[in-house]
Amino acid sequence: MTARWTLDTQVFKENIQHVIQGQPVMAVVKNNAYHYGLDFAVAAFLSAGIDTFSTTVLHEALRVRELAPDATIFLMNPSTEFDVLRHHRIHMTLPSLAFYEEYQTELAGLDVHLEFENLLHRSGFKTFDEMREVIRLNEQRPEHEQMNITGIWTHFGYADEFDVPDYAMEKAAWLAGLGEMLEDYHFDYVHAQNSASFVRDGLFSQHSHARLGIILYGSRPYSSLDETITQQALTVSANVIQIRELKKGASAGYSFAYTADHDVKIAVIDIGYGDGILRTRSKHDCLINGRRFPIRALMMSHLFVEVDDSVKPGDTVILYSNAIRIDEHTFKGVGANSEQLSALNHHSLKKEIL
């Protein structure tokens, strides 16, 4: 028996259509498409009519180009491999006036999107006036030495927060500055909204795309959303390999991993932190035969789960599915949706794509 990572292709594709509702979307495929697999995700998005992608590393952008020869591909982190970017027609963020001043000659012919820093303070121009200065300097160069300023973008770091004013502040700053920029310049690509912002506000006017990540992969960006907003196509499952009976006061596992406070039946499950189950996840339930049972201890290759007489060796144990979702545990404090997905060990789990 082997613990499994199982992905339902049809459910994944249906969820894409359900989420986007015909709106233009730039699908975020960073970090191997949130650990779903870049090849799988790009094929699914293309089949759903999405032909615009973004990622954070160049080697992933190059793989997307192989998979989608006609797609628009946007690199959200800057790179200095300018010849590679030009050759493969990959758009890149322009993060600052200083970056332009250092590399203005090498940027010739490259498609760039001007990035506004906003409240996230991760990367980007601090002001729209700095963007105007870059446009002015670029236009002063001979035409064949100019970069192609095809886009403008930002990221909302607080769109999933409701008890603070920061989302309203970053949204207002962006929309005001963008409106002034659009009075004087045209951009083919205008994108700012992540999953949380898109669900809250719909696609902003004058924006070419919503730039969606986690909601396309089956997880809600904030807890007040109904689960029907997105469906999880991923199941992580394991097996009951033994049932052990422990008397009150008896311990099991390394270094007293679990000590029974009453006479108890413990199921030994063939999955653990070596397979990518977070320690915080082990503080919550798993699903066996349609019922929830508490996890009592986590080891590298095993879990201990408190069960009753209904559970038998060979039964399937569900750690994640649409019935016991990743986002449910995010809101319980286990870790971000992307953190739980990224932790899963595809080298030890048996990978199945249905």
C-alpha cells in the first residue's frame, strides 16, 4: 500500500470555467503550478480558453512556451537573461527606475510591464511619476533601441483582509494612478487582481485580465466564501495498515509521540511528514469511510489516528479532498493554501492523474 496524490482532470477543468465565468484571465502557474504540475495545468488552462500565463522564474516561463507556443507569458520577477526573453517572446516586469537605468540598452526590443509597488512593498515603482519618467527616457532613445512597454500591473497584498482598511487604500491608489496613466498612454495588458480581489469586486474596468492563482486550483482565498465558489480536484489519501489497542497511560511512537488518556484503538496510517503532511495539519481530523477521526501523532512515514470498531486494516484514509479541503485547514491555521500544497512530496507519494 502507498499513500497517493490524486488529481481529477475533469473536475479541475470544470472548476476553471466555474471560476472565470468567461472573464479574461491570466493564469498564475508559478512554483510548478502550485505543485499541481506545470504540464498538467497549462494543458487544462488552454483547454478552458486561457492563453495568458504568469510565473516567477524563467525556466518555468520557457517550459510554458514549449507547451503553449502562441500564449502570452509574463515573468513576474525581473531577469537579466534578456536575449532568452526576447527569443522566446516572454514579457517581463520592469520593477523600478533604477533597473531601467542600469539595463536600458539590454532591454531593447523586450516586452515589459511597468510594476507599481503599492502597499505590498515587494517590488515595483514607488510612484506613477517614476513610470512616466521611464516612458519619457525610453521614447528618447532611437526606436530600435527602445523596449516595448506593453503592460502595467500591481499586486494587492490585502485583498483577503476585511478588518483593516489596507485593501481599500491600495485599490484606491492603484485605480487613481492607473486612470491618470491611461489618459496619456495605452497598455495592452492591465492586470492587478488576485483571486481575493476578483471575487470581491469582479474584473475592474479598463483592466485586460484578472491574474488568478489559488482559486483556479480549488481553494478559497478567504474564509467567508462559500465552498461552492471553487471545487478542489485534488485528493491526498493513505491506508490503514494496522489497528493497535492501547491501554490508558500507554505510549506509542518515537519519544512518547502519543500517550493514551483512556483505553483506545489507534489506526496506523502509511503517510507522514516525509510525505509533506505539515505538523500543524496533524492537529486536525482525517476522513475514513466518510467519517472524521482525530489524528493523534505524526511521524516521518506514519500517522496515528484514534478510531473505533468501524475502521479496519486496508481502509482508505483521506487527508485532503473536496470533503476535507485544503482551504478548510488554512482557515484553521495550518498554513496558507499554497504552503500546504507546496509541502506535499511528489517523490514519495504515488502520483495519479485521472
